[in-house]
Amino acid sequence: MELIASPQNPKIKNVVRLLEKASERKEQNLTVVEGEREIELALRAGYKLHTLFICKELHPAPLNFSPEHSWEISKVVFDKIAYRENRDGLVALIVPKKLRLQDLKLSSNPFIIVLEAVEKPGNLGAILRTADAAHIDAVIICDPQTDLYNPNVIRSGIGCLFSNQVVVCTSDEAINWLRQKNIRTYATALTATHFYHEVNLAQPSAVVMGTEATGLSNKWLQEADDQIKIPMRGQIDSLNVSTSTAILVFEAMRQRGFQ
């Protein structure tokens, strides 16, 4: 295995571009994934491994998978392309998937998270982690303001981008698809008359979350089957969107007997 010792190597400079620019990730159809667990989650979900970079100083153990293209890199080079705090010496280039609504495989009683105009990669990653923990059917992201394959999404979600079914589409597409599937939609709104624990989330359901700054658009508030809110007893009127999503998801799991 050839050793790359300089951060100025063209392959390493390309990884840096992929880390920093969504336009590069889109043009090259590649994303950067750091960490053995995250890489294995991607491979288990059927993602294609394009290239693997290994720092043997940090990862001397044999791999559980066999990359087609791999390069050994020095620690100086690894530090240039690593983005996690806990580093294990592996960085991969993975080919993203483009899942469509019609590709989703649903259970007989689906539960779905819908996110409108999600902005912060950290929030998206945390929500994907919640989705994996509850083993929900899918996460639908409508009109996103951040790149789904931003490395910070992968980092904050500890690779749960790969363990969930995730679709990016427009709000109109999501609304029409949910209606066709007879999935009841619950829009979150501060002005809602129902608290989240008062509605039936044990039926085929989707909770629709907006941005922390402006909430949901009028389109979702008008088109949803119902509106719900979380009781707020203090001086602030809302929670972080990832925290709110976790509360709603696990209320649905409670109503379903955690099945």
C-alpha cells in the first residue's frame, strides 16, 4: 500500500475540497466519512466505498472490510482530513445514495419524521440519531437549507444518515405522497390546540418539524391533518428542534408499546 506523507498530495487536497464545499460533493458525487463504525454502517446499508485512507499509526488492526482503492497516510496527513474528536485513523470517500419517495420500504404501521427547511447540520445529525434509536420508517427532508451529506451531519449523527431511509424532496411532493399512503400528518406549531400526548400517534403518522427561527411554513400548517405542541411551562416558548423531535418520536413509540 503506497504511503501518502504530504498534505499537499492532490488526493488529500481533493478530500479537503470535499469536506469544505457542497458543490464539490455534488459535482464529484462523493462524501467524506470518518470512523470505522460510520464506514461500516454505510457499507451495511449498501453504500459504495470509493476510496479508503488509513493511518496505521492510529489504526494498526486489520479491517473488517476490503476496500478496492486504499492509501496509507501519515498522521500529519490524517490530521488534515479528519473532522471527529475521537479519531481512529480511517477516512473514506463514499458514493451517496439518492433515495426517492417511491423507493421507501414502509412497515404496516409507519411512523415518519418530516423536516422542513432544516438548516443546521448538527440538528439534522441529532434527529437522524433519534430516528435510528427508535427504528422509525423514514426521515423526509423537504426543501433543505443544508447539504444532506455535509460531514457535520455524519459526525453529529454518528453515521445514522446511513442506517435510516432518508429522502430529500419538495414539500408538495411529501404532502401528496403522505396522503396517497394514508399517513396522518401532525404539524408542530406554537399555536396548536392539542398537546403531542393527546393525539393518536399509534396509527400511521408523520410528525412535521420546522426551523427553530420561523417554524413551519403556512403550506404545512394548512395542509397537515392536525397541529400539535409540547407544553412549555417556563419563560421560553420552544425547544431545540432535535430535542422536540426526540420527545415526539418517543411518545409515538410509547403509544405503540415500543414495538
